[in-house]
Amino acid sequence: MNYTEILVVEDDMIIASDISVHLSRLGYEIIGIATRGEDAIEQINDNMWVFYPRKMIESINKLPVNSLFDLLNKRNNSIFAKEIQFATSSLGFSFDIIFNDSDMFRSYYLKELLDPSVYIYYTR
């Protein structure tokens, strides 16, 4: 089985505990429970943080590229943008740079939604 580490972010400890137990039974390793969204940001050194998003986006990879795909992709990008805004404001960042490493669809609308100071699309 492929093990994945998960940080459970839930303000209700009873629900968080239930989620943790269920995920553990499915083979996932629970690395912790955060009861506040702010705790989903972990500083790992002086100028580096790891952000565990509080929300998930829908998988739309198997849909044909049409108006439904575009609608769901924009919704996913909106969810992703709100998570990025939460993390950057929690850390007090005021100068936003988006470095998009070949993530075309999940980041298609981020430039429009976040209006960053600098936007870089990188293709390997």
C-alpha cells in the first residue's frame, strides 16, 4: 500500500479524531491535528514554510475540455486562490509572486484571481 502523510485540519476535536481514526484504518499516516487554519502553516526554517491547504479541489482530469470543464476549472482555481490568499495573509506577505511550474489547468485563472506583482510560468 502507498502511504501518505496527512495533517487533519478541523476545529472540532471529536470530528478531527473520528477523521483521523478512519484515515488511519485506510492506511494513511496522520502527522497531526490542527484545530485552527493558522496551524496548517508550518515553518521549517527562517524563510521557508509548508502550507497544508484546508480545502481540496475537484478532480476534473477525465472531463473533455468544454464549458463544463471550464466552469469546474474556474471553481477549482477560485478555491486554490482563496487558500493561497489565506496563507500569504497569515504570513504577512504583501508582495505576491506566483511561480507556476507547468501546472497549466490548476493554475489557469490564478493570475486573474490573485493579481500578483509578478507571474512566472515555467516549463521544463
